[in-house]
Amino acid sequence: MDGMVETLVSVFLAKVNVEFLFLGGCPFKDRCKYVYICQENLKIGRIYRVVRVKDKFFNCFFHDEKVRVVSVETSPLEVALSQKNVYKETIVRCLLPNCEFYYCENYFLCNPPGLKSSDACKVLEVIGRIKKCRLGFSPVACKVALT
């Protein structure tokens, strides 16, 4: 995990255990005095989970509403790993397949939002083998945390 960081989110998202995908900065960042805490602490394309909500509110041009200070951490992800021997507590490189079967029941396990190919991850749990792979692989479904 990347560790806990503070950021600003809309009051709608400011609830413990709410997860969100950070898509990037807002067009008003040049006019915002909170841009550092709001955007600079987060990485584009990562999924974050709110772990603590604080009682500090600010007005936001982008959200057109109040935002709230929260502590977030990268969220654990479920992913299909191609390694034959995957064990709990090991560190692995996630090698995502080049799969274009978008309607496959396993597509989001093989291409999970928030994970990039070659990311280093710690295996938190081995869920089990995936039986149906249209590319002929025999991947293992796991819950992982970014390292």
C-alpha cells in the first residue's frame, strides 16, 4: 500500500470505506488554494478508500459544493495473476494480459481498474484458479495491495 494520505473529496464521498477512482485534476487548479492537498497526494488511475473523515469543510469550484478533508489509502484489489505459484504474503509483479474479450466474465479480474501492468503487489489472499480463460491461460484470482 502507498500508506495513508490526506485529500479533499466531495461531501458525497466523505464516508468511511467509500472507494473512488482518482481520474486526475480539475480545470480550476490554477485558481484553487487547496490544490496541493486535493490533487497532489493522489495518483491518477488508482482506487482509494476513505479510512477517516475529518470535520474540516471547504468550498470547491469543481464540485460546486463543499468538500471535506479525509484520510485515504489505496484500496486492495482483486486481480487474476498469471503466476503458477502464488502464495499469500508474497510480493509479485502484476503482468496484465493483453485481452480484448471485454464481455468475458473475468475481464475486470484480468484488467482491474486501479492497477497497471508491472505494478508490484503484495498478495493478501489467494481466492482460487479461474477456470474459464478465453486466451487459454490458467490464472489465479487474488486479493492484492499495491506496494
